[in-house]
Amino acid sequence: MYNENPKEYYPPMHTAEHLLNGTMNKIYNCGRAFSAHIEKKKSKCDYKFERNLTEEEIKKIEEIINLLINDDLPVREEFMNRAEAEKQFNLERLPEEASDTIRIIKIGEYDACPCSGVHVNSTSEIKSFRIVSTSYQDGTLRVRFKIGA
């Protein structure tokens, strides 16, 4: 089964990453981050993008994610077979050892994606979300963020 060795990410930060990925894809149709470094104090996600974000865009992303956090959305796992998952999700980042049963993490009705990491039970556990900085270079947008009180 795909969740045999869950990644040891800090659950609130890892769940915030899911919210950021879902929001970036909904607003900009850029897909989920192709690279991420998730730490307890500060994290970063890299997206295939054409430019840096404006201050207004950063504020909009923060506002959306903080509303989702305040909405206290449930975070739950579901399982589906690989054939069904391939119809709904990009499975390129799954490890080679992933079985035919794929674990999907759902955040309310807002976001869903395959994942082996640990998460909070509800978005309110994240407390708050803030983009610390962004940068753009050679087709990659990097978003650095923090969570907390």
C-alpha cells in the first residue's frame, strides 16, 4: 500500500503545502509544485511559471488560504486503485514502489491529490498562512511560506 512509510513532514506545514498547491493550480492553472522543501519553520514550493507574482497576487493567495484554514475543513484520506487514480491525478511523482492502491488526501471539497505524507485532521490546526517571499528565475516561480499563530 502507498502509505507504508509516510514522509516525516510537519503535518500542519505539509497540509499548508497542499492548500498552496491547490490554490496556485486553481488560480493560474500551473499544476502542483514540481519541487518542494517542507520544514517546520519555513517551506518552499517551486512551480513552472512565466513570471514572479505581484504583491496583489500574493495577498490574494494568502487571503484564500487563510479563509480555508478558518473554514476548519476536514482533511481525510481515501484509497483508490491505480487505474482510477490515473484518470484523475498526475501520478508522475509517485515513488516506483507505490502499489496499485493509491492514497488520496482530500481537504474538504477544495483539494485532492495522491500523497504519502502526514497531515492535520482539520485545516484550523494550521492556524495561519503567510508568503514570506517569492522569486522567479528561468521559468521557475519559488514561493516561500510560513504558518503559525
